[in-house]
Amino acid sequence: MPAVTQDALSRIRRAVSKSEIEGLVKDLVKIPSHRDVQTKERAVAEFLQEFLEDEGIEAKLRTVEKDRPNVIARIEGGGGGKSLMLNGHTDTVPAYDMDIPPFTPKVQGGKLYGRGSLDMKGGLGAMAMALVALRRSRIRLGGDVILAAVVDEEDKSAGTEDIILNGPRADAAIVGEPTDLEIQPTHRGLEWLNVHFYGKAAHGGQADRGVNAISMAARFVREVEGDLLPKLRARKSRYMMSPTLNLGVIEGGQQPSSVADHCVIRMDRRWVPEEKLQTVFEEIYGIFDRLKAEDPKFRAKLVRDPSNMKTMTHVPNVVPTDHWMVRTLRGSMKTVTGRPAKVTSFWGWTDAALLTHFGKMPAVVFGPGGAGAHARVEYVLTEDLARCAQVYALTAAEACGAEKSR
């Protein structure tokens, strides 16, 4: 290990304690910041800004939408080095009916429990503490280290879109979603699709006079499960897992005694770089054509779900495994943990794809482990929080060109 790397890691470890990182994540979890909160992410953003400023780190709020400010923090480099963005989201999904107190975090058995602890206030807290560690350890950087704590990732990704459109920019980025400490430079694209079926209403006692939209939907489901899903499972990607389609929601009809004249199915379609987005739509249209050939009364329409994105398509993320950002992360992981890092593919979708594709900032997903994202019991591993903070800070020191400490 180069002496400068060992020196940087030693200083980073002395600068920030594990209990401090846990404390910050607890404070973030305590503040509800989901779509049903009246003030959205504003309270948690203001808290994070104040925390960073108290540590002597430049941090500003920039409003994306009403009560939805991004936090943009920066440690400026002296020039001549690459710049790195640490990207994490301040919003969570709602608490729903959790089996634990969602906003009263506790640590037990090496796990920190609470809504958003894993997805992703754990990763966000570790990123913020990485900046604190760099600041306290007085490691001189050549390039800037930027923290972009963004809003709205769980819905339309308006926060990261704002970063892409209005800056700041960086040479590369790390997105702190939970990865169990695996480095994940790729993931599939995401489309939410709504299929509307149109029938003809009639009284249930004279059902033969109507056309049942629910029955149309049932025939569509059989066609998807019998024909399309096997094709998707058989498709292979050189970068990531195979494409998928999930039938997530079905709604139709008004009451038992009426023939349903409308039904809608909401679907989740994960697509890979080897597919074209148009192919995703065309495969659904092909099912429509086959069903209409069997029954001329069949009527359906495919609509992209407007709640899935703001303006930027949720494309797949592909960063080559030999990219300097991946290599630097691998080196940092080996230094911090003493064991080689795993390089895999993320199973979900993240803002990394927007940063890579539209922002031209190659983005890699890397974060702590745990379980229960969006579930009834959610926790993040506390040891991983400390490891992540150290890896983020050391990666910044390496990528941005650390010099001797002041």
C-alpha cells in the first residue's frame, strides 16, 4: 500500500468515529421526509445543511420544487485533480404499516432500525461524514469533492435532474444506494407502463349485453405470462441481469352488478442495454394485435406512467468495469477492509443512470448492507456505515489527488 494511501486512511479513521456516523444517521431517520409529509424533504435538507456548515463545510440549499431543496456541499480542491460527486437522496418511501417505530431509530445487534435507514439515509449519512472526515483530517485535494443530497428519487428523480441541468458537475460520481459493500457500475433501465382496457357497461343481470374489460385484462395477463415473460427470462445481457416485467397493480369495474367498462394494469418493466426502448413498447403492442385478431371487441391502450419520471427516461446504467472510478473504489475497499471488492450489478434502478447517460458523469453505485428497503422492518448494518464513510473519503482522496496533509 502506498504510504500516502495509508496515511490518508489513518487520518480519516481518527477523524470520525463509528458512533458519530450512527448518530448522524439516527438524526436523519428521525426526520420524516416522504411524499406524504406536508413539507416533503425540506426539514431533513435544512438539518443536513446546518450539520455540514457547523463542520466548516460549504453547503447550500437550492430549491427544485416547493419544499424540495437539494443540498449541495463542496470541499474545494487546490486544482489539477479530478472532481468527484457523492450522490444520495433525502426522500424515503412512506412508513406504510411498519412493524417497528419508523421514525424512532434504535441500534440493536449491529443494526440501525428505522424508515430510510437503508434506503438511503444510511448511505447519505456515510457520505456526509466522509466530507467531515476529509475536512477534519486536513487532507489536501487537487479536485473538488461534492455532496449532492437530492430530493424525489423515490418518484420522478427531480433532484438529480436539477443537478444535471444546473450543476454542479464532476468527473465521476458515486451513488450511495445499499449494495452490501459491492461495487455496482451497472443496472437495468426502468419503465412504468399502464395498460388500459375498454369494454362496454351493462347490468350484471344482462351481462351478455356488455363487454367486460376485466376479462380483456385477464386474457392479456395470460398472454404476458405464457409468452412474453419466458422470452424476457431467456434474454441475456453482458452487463447485468436479464430483463423483467412485473404486473404490479390491477384496478377495474365499479360494483359486482355492473359489467366493467374499464380496467387498468400497472406494470414495471426492467430493460437492458441490448434492448431498444421502442422494443419494450412494441412487444406490448404485439400482444394487443394478437388478442384483437382473436376478438374484434378487444380494445386496449398502452401509456407510460407519468409518475415514473420527470423528463429524463430511466435508462440502464453502464459504466465499464475498468473505468478509473471502479478501479479507485476497488482499491479503497481493499485498503479499508483488507479483502478484494466484489464487482456486480445493482438489481434496482438508481439516479446513477441519469448522471451517467444524461449528465455525462460516470456513476457507480456503492453503499452499505442491511435489509428491508420499502418493507415493514428496515435496517442498515452499523459496521457498514463506518466502512462506507471510510471508503468514500479514501476514494475521494485518491480520485481527487490527495497531497500531503497540511
